[in-house]
Amino acid sequence: MPGKVYIVGAGPGSADLLTLRAASRLRAAQVVLHDDLVPAEILELCAFSARVINVGKRCGRHANSQEQINALMVWHARQGKTVVRLKSGDPAVFGRLGEELDALRRADVEFEVVPGITAASAAASVAGITLTDRRAASTLVTLTAHTYREEKLRARGFDPRHTTFAVYMPGPDYGRTARDLMESGVDAGTPCAVVSNAGRTSQEVRFMALAALGSASGIAAPAILIVGEVARRVPEAENKELHQAFGAALQLVDGNDPGASGIRVSTQS
């Protein structure tokens, strides 16, 4: 009987951010082909009897070509195995999913895609910002600083004043990434946030203007860059004033009121 391939998103790297379906498929797998960025805490969910193989490619170090990975998926499935191709983040977002699905279709191998939390969502959560704050961004653009043909990063066609750019794989040449964005029309003073190892214990967030990105150093991979007004930090003094004003506007509803619903917001003019 032929096997089946599950292409599973491992999310940003923390095991408790896996979907229930992803965890279930991982526990049932007989063969696991995983990216280099997938941490040990997720691989520990694999069955003791499973064959776990690192097929990762990082920073130009390609121990396994995409063709070899495709061949491994097909070969193990044809041996009747339940195969999990475990990819960091979400398989459909800069994860070479299309190439792997093409290979499985050509080989007539059954497959299922299990989505995962993508890096942009994880990074925004860690940084405490929203990618599509309606007051600042009517558009969200996801792009990568590393393309298949090594082309320049292009962010044209959008109003940069009302757009959030989520840049995957922005390093290691952050200066080039910043220049490409500015040449595309993004102002040098646009705020940005660089988040590395989002969702892990080693996560780090740095806020800066786009023009300062080139001088940033020591940013650990994997990282994602969020550029736009949504990344503008509220000064501490202003933030404190906002909290005080909001606290003064809240009035607890009288507990004896049968129509009480919890909290009443004062809207005095």
C-alpha cells in the first residue's frame, strides 16, 4: 500500500505554538524530513521508532538540494511509509511548497498540507504590534530579501505611508535590505522592528528607523523585519499619559444594577 506525505508547518519554533493537527501528524509519522530551523522540542514529539532526517538548507549551506528532498519524500512514500515533511513557519509562505507539491503530483503520491503560524504573525505578537492597524496600514505586503534569481528586493506599487512590509530573511546584509526598500520609495525615517527567534526563549526585538538598519549588528537568525508606521513605538511618557487617561475614563458599573454588563466607558466631551 502506498504511503502518504504530510507537509506540516512547525510554526516559529515553540512546541506549544504547533496546531493540534500538526502535533498529531508528527506523532504518527514513520519518517520525518525536517528543516534545519526546527528545534529539538518539536522533534521530541516524534515517535521513538520514527526515522528523523535533517534535510535543512541555511545561509547558502545546501547539504541537500531541493531535488534530493523531493526524491526522499517520494521514495519513502512509495515504501508505504507515513512521511512528514516538517517545515518551519507556514509551508506556503516562502517555504518552497510549490516545488514539493509539484514533485508529489508528478509521482502520484498522496499528500496533505498542514498550515503553521508564519514568521510575520509570530514576530508581530512578540513585538506587541499589529500588522494591519487600521489607523496606520491598509495594506500588508510580505516579501523576501532572498529571491530565487537573486533579484533586488522590490516594494513598489503600494503607498509606503499606509503599508506594512514584512520582510522574510532580511539578513545578513541588512544595509542592502534597507537600501532596496528606500529605493522603492519607503522613507528613511520609517520605523521598523527586527525580531529574531520569535516565539523562542532566545527571542529578541529591536526597534529603529529604517536608515539605521544597516548599522545594526549581532542579529541572530532566523529574523524577520517589519517596516511601517505600525512599528512606531509610543514614547514612555506619552504611553503613561494614555494609560492614566484611559484608566480615568473607565467606571465600574454599580453591582446593584440588574442591567450591569461589566465596564462602562465614559465618553464625556
